[in-house]
Amino acid sequence: MELRTLFELAVPLFLIMDGLGNVPVCMSMLRRFPPRRQQRIIFRELCFALAISILFCFFGDWLLKFLGLGPSTLRLAGGVVLFVISMRMVFPDESKETADPEDPSALAAEEPFIVPIAVPMLAGPSLLAAVMLYATLDSGPVVTALAFTLAWIPTTIILLLAPWLSRRLGARGLRAVERLMGLILILLAIQMVEDGVRLFLDKQ
């Protein structure tokens, strides 16, 4: 196992989890709670996201075989999904950014439990699809699980510092960092599509 392989898998997983982009969303959901309680809730949800994603690392291959999906299809689909996600990060929905923070629907649950922070904000369809894809590569599910854990650690640190980051960076600073991550993710998505096309042509 090479450290380079771990980092090559961990970087896109870290970007997909979008820790900085989720800071303002988490803070809006948890604004009624004191900072220490916010951190406990966030850490609990991060642990749920870790467990769910690792579960998909080891059982995703069985699911893919059951559905009859090949490596080229997975990489092409994963690249397209990543590209859509990255475009949303670079060009976010303005209506969501200007939504009323006192919207009753946002306050429906006093304390989030698994939904919506763990799933689908952190361990959403895009992340689970990427985890299943990487687990089918030569690196295998064990290395993918380690890479995801490596990506999970900085995401956890960022979200645990959410109250501090929200005050320091402000809304504009958080948006700027999220868009920078989106640009990097666009490059990774295009590379994944290229790999998928290459695999498809090699089969012909």
C-alpha cells in the first residue's frame, strides 16, 4: 500500500464531503444549541457518516455485481455526478443562500439525528457512489476505507470548528473556499470521465 494511493483517493472524497460548504448549513440547523452541544451533535453525525460509508466500501461491490455494472460505466457515471456537484459548488443556488433562517421547515427537528446531517449532507448519494467506485478499483475496499477515514479526519476538524469558522470567515469567506474546492473537483471529475472512456475503448 502506498501513501500516494491513499491521498489520491482521499482528496476527492474530502472534496465531495464539502466540510466547509456544510458549515453554514450545520450552523443554521444548530443555532438554537450552545457551541459545545453543537460540537457533540456534529461529531455524532460524522460518526454515523463514517460508519455508513465504510459499510458501502465493503458491500458496494456486491451491489454493483448484482446490478451488472462495469468499471467503465461506474467511472463515467461517477465523473458526471462529480462534475454536477462541483458545478453546484462553483455556482450555488442563490435562492438557498438567501433563504429565511427562520423558515419553520428548517426548525422542524430540534436536534438532527442521522438525517439530514449524516445523510444526505455528508454521506450523500455522490459520496456513497464514489466510495463504491473506488472500492472496485485495484486498491480494494480496505484501502478505500482507510482513504475515506483519512478524508473524514480533516472534515471532522473543520465541522467541529464550525462555530469559530462561521465567525472568522463569514458567509463570503466560506463561499469563496467552497468555490475553490469546486474548481478542483471539476478537474478530478473530468479525469474520471477520461478514465471511463479509456476503459470503454479498451474493451472494444
